Amino acid sequence: MLALPDRAELAILVAPDSFKGSLTSVDVARAIAIGWSRARPLDSIALGPLADGGEGLLDAVAAAGGWDWLPAHAEDPLGRVIEGRFLKNGSRAVVELATASGLSRLTAHGADERDAMGASTFGTGQIVATAIGLGANEVVLGLGGSATNDGGSGLLRALGARFLDAAGEELPPGGGALGKLASVDLSALSPTLREVTLTIASDVTNPLTGDLGAAATYGPQKGASSAQVKELDANLGHYAEVLKAATGRDVANEPGSGAAGGTTCGLLAIDDAFASLRIRPGVDVVMELTDFDARLEGVDLVITGEGRIDEQTAFGKTALGVARRASAAGKACICFAGGVESVGADALATLGAVAFPVIEEPMTVAEAMAAGAAPLERAAERVARVFTLAR
């Protein structure tokens, strides 16, 4: 770990991701700050919660200040009307797919309404359309936590696309219907899209189909049986071929095209409808939206965190992104996680960052998730006391 300045009081930036299923990134940042302050009350602590583009994106960006929350009527994955929301700052908007099309919409409060065949991204498209209609021409769309496997067809439908069967009738929503797709009509896509720069914030690199595709990798957690996974995979492959016929774009094998049940594939296929469209790592996008680099300049220590430090950490999870920025800026960095595996800790160590587990005693993952913020507060307090002893 990089050396800290030789003074009693430290300036600290706390910039964690969420502990998914347990604490939001805002909750995590607050818990770390509370615990640290118990041991080192004179340290100056700034909170800068982050996200990887999935659930919690809006809360993390809003916490940085300067953004307005705006409502948007939308449909959930099963077509029920909900009150969605997004962030807007001038001509910029941030939309989180999970707000309308997230799995949490179907598994909240003990319910389990997962429907991998019928779930649709239409509601996300409605929110995007609302943001554009209110003057946003720079839109960030965070993918993650989706309940859907519809290839983004619902989202495109909300923007004016039509998905037709052999009789020229509109298909019902969801990936289960895509096997009957005969043609795609893009003539009614909103011309306003040509003025819009769309950034897809996603860390997923899966292709659309195959063993690593959207259905095989993520379908089961969305409620798909083995037979449905095979059907969805075939349907998404067919969908990509029909899109190719309509747009001339072959995007099924593009890295990340399988994100959010293939939503990225659908958007890539209509790339020409936008002023520009690009896919970027979620943590990099969120860092820019929250002015992370500017906030990094005036601190001595960066504290980050996420639910688990493991082999996936090395592939660009939030903790690694923070450690990279901290290392480049010559700042010391530590990371808290519910659990720490050596391969993940080693990846952070190459950047001078040190990982600390939160867990205090043997327990199941469910027990750890149910424990709330208290163990994280205690872990932060312990590490802060070590810092004091070392000085």
C-alpha cells in the first residue's frame, strides 16, 4: 500500500459499490464512515458512492449532487404500470434499466413472479423516451439486474420499432415470442434519436447466444427452466438474424451484446438511429458522472468496497476500478468486502490496494446479507484503529 502523509488527520474519500442484496452503495459508504469515525473522529471523510451500471446507479449518481430526480410513467417487466424515475442535469440524463425492468420488481417482499419468457424491457424504453422528450440529448443507460430476455425488443418498441409475425401482427412482449418474429419495422423510430448520444454503462462481455450467451448465463436466475433456456437462446439467435435483415448490422457476437437479456444487441442493431452509441465499463461512466477524479485530488486515502472480492474482481469490478484510479493518482487505497478470496485480493495488491473482509464469524451468505450495516461499521472501526497504531 502507498505511504500516507505524516500527519495526524487524514482526508478520506469513501467510494464503494453496493453489497448487492444487502446494502446500497450509499448505505455502504455511510456505514464505513460511521465505523471509521468511531476510531478516528478527527479525520475528514467525504462520501462518493459508486455503481457498476446496474441497480443502484441512480442513487450513486444522485449522491454526488447537481442532478434532479424526475418521474416517468412506465411498465414493469410484466406490463403493470409503475412510477419510474430518472436523473437529469441540463441536457444529460441517467436511466437505470432495473428501475422498470429489474428482477427486483418481480422478487420483492417475498414474491416470485419471474417470467423469463414474457418479461419485457418496454418500461425502460418508456423512461428513455421520457428523458429524451424532456430535452435530454446525452443519455446514459445503466444495464444490470434485468428480469428480461427479450433482446431489448421491448425497449425498441417504446422508441417506435415494430416486431411482426408472418401475418404482419405485433408480437406479444418477451423473449418467448421472438421465435415467431418474421420482420422488424423501424420506419417509425423517433427521428429525435438522431440528436441523442447514448452511452450504455455495462461490464458484461457475454455474446448474445451460445454457452456464454444471455439465456445460458443469466436465464436461470430470471426463472428460465433448462428447456426455456434452450428456447430463449434459439429465439435470440433468430431475433438477431431478423434484425440483421432489417438493419444490415450483424451484432450477435459483439462483446456485451448479451447484456441485460440481449438489450445491448437490440440497441447496437439500431446504432445508426442515434447521433452516437457506445458501450463503456459502468464504473468508468459513474466515476465521470460523479467527478471522481476531481474528488480524488484532495484526499490521502481512498476506501472502496463491494459484496465480494473474488476472481471477477480482476475483470474490472468497481473495487478494481477505484484501485486503478487511486494508484495512478498516488493515493493509498483499501477495500472492504463481505468475503475476500485470494485471487481477488491479489489483483488489488498489484495496484497497492489492500482488501479486508467484513465477516466476523462463520455464517452463510444469507446470514451475512441479513446482518445489515453493523458488521461493516465494526470492520471499518477495527481497520481505523490499526491505522492509528501504525502512526
